Amino acid sequence: LRQLTLLILALFLVVPGSASRAADAEQRQLAFAAGTAPAASDILRGKYYAQNHDGQKKDYRAAMTWCRKAAAGGDIEAYYLIGEYYEDGRGVAQDYSKARNWYCAAAMRGNPEAQAALGGFYEHGLGVSKDLEQAYYWFGLAAMSGNEDYIRERDHAAHRLSSRQAKYIRRYLGLWQPAHLTATTVFGGCPLPSDGLR
């Protein structure tokens, strides 16, 4: 009965004009603690703990726990967020290699933020050997989302390659399709075209 009551209260909190802000925050906390928050997916819980709510401190360890749970269920955004936490050392020790693996898992499934992050890793040599061809490839995939920042990054990377290199990689960009892989399939390394990219 208590959980049902908390669920009803949590659902009420998303209706405009609900109780005061302090009461909203307290009820959200209770709903999350009871596991009955509105749309209480693991990824939403992870995001909740990674943000400030009414003066509460961010809890990246809790965010990582919930994101890992969401990733175990195949949530692509969770793969990306875990990569971000490893890249920045939030809730875990900073580890570019692990960040790259998680970004790769999200990127291969079509997440443009993760694709752009991988482009940056290859551009700057973070956890990988610096490789402008790989950077162009990943920025190129991210740019397909239409995001202007990713388009600029792609174009910037293209100017640092020969026209032959850029043309060759563009051919692969036109063939790319998101993968439907398990995380373990990807973690050995991103399966990229290798003939000519090195």
C-alpha cells in the first residue's frame, strides 16, 4: 500500500501546478527510493543522481550504478553516459580505455554523441593512438545526425587529411549502418573498416 501511495504521489508530481518545489523534491526522493518514480527506468535514475536537485549534491557513484543497470538491459544512452563518466572520472577512476569501450558500444549502435566522442579520442590520442583518419570517420558518422557542431568537427578533420584519404573514408560512411550487437561483441574494439584506414 505504501508503494502504491508513493507511486500515486510521484505521478501527481509531474502534473503542472502540483505542490511546492521543496515538497516536489522530497516526494521525488521518496519515489526513487521506493523504486516507483514516474518512468522509473534505470537510465532516468542514473541521470537523476548525476544532476543537482534542489541543492542536493550530485552522486556520480549512484548514477554509475543505475547507468550500469540500464546498460545491462541494452540502453544505448547508458553506454554513452558510462563512457562520459569514465572519461571525466565521475563516480569512477578516470580511464580513457574504458571510456572508449563504452563510447564504442553506443557509437556502433548509432549514438551521435558517442560517435563524436570517439572522433575526439582519435583526434587527440586519448586512450588510443592518435589517428586522424579514424577521427574523420567517427566525426563523419556523428555529422550524419545533422548536428552543426559535429559537422564542423568532421570538416575540420577532413582538412587535415589528403583528398584521397577523405574520399576513401567517405565511401565507408555511405555504407555505415547501426549495429545490433551485444556489448561484449563490441568491447574487443570497434569493428571498423581496416583496409586503407591505417
